[in-house]
Amino acid sequence: MKKLFLTILVLTTGLMFGLPLHAATLKIATVTPEGSQWMKDMRTSSKEIKERTEGRVQIKYYGGGVMGNDKKVLSRIRIGSLQGGAFTPTALAAQYSNLNLYGLPMVFDSEEEAAYTRSRLDAKLSAGLESAGFVNFGFAAGGFAVLMSNTPIDSLDDLKGKKVWIPEGDEISRKAMQALSLSPVTLPLTDVLTGLQTGLIDIVAMSPIGALVLQWHTKVKYITELPLVYTLGFMAVDKRAFDKISADDQAIVRDVMGRTYENFDKANLVDNKGARDALLNTGIETVPVSPEEYENVRNALMKLNTDLANQEQFDKELFDEMLRYISEYRSEH
């Protein structure tokens, strides 16, 4: 009886004071700078969600990396002070290792090849991530990470002994760089610019748009024409927090954010090409790679990818399925 009375009291109090039932505020962290088009679009989507749910669901963004690196953001999500973040796959690979599949080095040759494969695998990866405890609303391509350096690099011999940045906790990148005879240096994203400035690192692998936004292009002189790693980003929301939202409001959030990330996926490819042109306009030079050297690099890295699959660093069946789609695309084009 007492429990029933308390329930009625809570419900009637909410109705009396106009408080929405099943209300939720999702606090989301990202390193994306405030004022960027991405942040503007995300805030527009949060406004639509608030309006369509009549205030029951609100999204608050913390841009510019003010909540710290991925490790700190995940820690804040665990204790409930944040409900989600914008991540790259390696950040949540410990929770769901198959997120690493698209980012395996030299697995794709082109954006078109990646898009063909993703149209067949994205849904499986999103479902797997949700089973691991995080809801996401689609993936947004970030373009290919290419080698950027202060000395021209067009062969494996040019890489030997050079110091290359790798993200914190990214063991696949570490092994990939070692397979190319590079010396990996682990740094937080926020320290890479200083690392280039001081000579702590000689090489970075980053997409043109990432290098432009993070200002790394001011400390390099060359871009090697090698699609080293396919990059993408996504939002991940703690499923425990998301499940507290009513089913109808969840559907609205999925609809709005799914559409937003679909738009990002298309726009980012255009933006990345524009960013590449902008980099070249600053005086950065491109370094072509011969077909022979291209195959040398790819063979070394594909051997690593196969070894990682055999070591069960990710689902081998999904890895083989991805390779089948890539093979299909190549045979058709």
C-alpha cells in the first residue's frame, strides 16, 4: 500500500508541475571543436529531438575535448556523469573488438570499395555494439588516413626507424607500424601537434580533414599517396541510459540521429576531398607510390591482418565475410 501511494504521488506530482514522464538528458562528449559544422548539425538534431519528444529527451553536447580523452570519457560514462560520446572504433574495441574490422590497415583500396562493403556489414556491427552495451546511430566515414611527414616517403626503406604516432590503446596500429619497420610512439591526440613540433614523432597517419582541423598540417611537408587506414566515427550512448527512455522516444532519437549520421557519412567524403585540396594549397607536396611498393606495403599489412584474425583479435567469420565483399567489388569493377 505504501509503495502504491508513493507511485501515485510521483505521478501526480509530475503531472501537477508539468514534468515529462520518462524524461532524460543525454550528456555527450566529443573532441570536435565548438563552432564547427559538425557541432552545429548535432545541436540542430538535439533541438529536433527535444521538440518531437516534447522535452522528454534532451541532448547536451560537450565539445572541444573538455571532458578529456576517450579513456576519461568512458570512465565518466561508467559512473553516469556522461551518457555517451563521439568515438573512433579503437576507443570501444575493448568492448566490441569487431569495430576494428574497417580500420585494418590497407584492407580497402578506395572509398567506393569501403562503401560497398559497409552497405552489407554496418548493420551487423551496430547490432554487435549494442549487444556490448552501447547504442549507436550509424557510422560516418572520415576518409583514409595517409602518411604525413617532413621528409618524402615513397618506399618501405624510407620508413625504417622513423617515429610514428599511434593513438593510446591502439594495439592494431602498433603492430601495423612495427610491420612496416616504424617505431610507434603513443601520445594522446592533444599532444600530437607538440610531438611533431619537438621531433618526438616524425610521421603521423591521419585523414586530410583530421589533419586540417587539428592543425597538424602546419608541422608536416609531405603526404604519401597511400590509403593506409580507412577511418570513421560514430556516437555511442550507454544502453542502460538509453533504455530508460520510452520506446516511442527511443524511436524518435534513432530516426533523427540515424538521419544525421547518414548525412555526415555523405558530407564527410566531400569535406575530406576539399580538405586535401586545402592542404596542398598550403604548400604540402604529395609523394606518389609505385605499384610495386604499394603491393609490398599491402602484402606486409594483409599478412598482419590475417594473423590477427587467426589469433581471434576479432571475429574471423566477419573478417572473412568482409574480404568476400571486397573481392566481389574488385571483380565487378
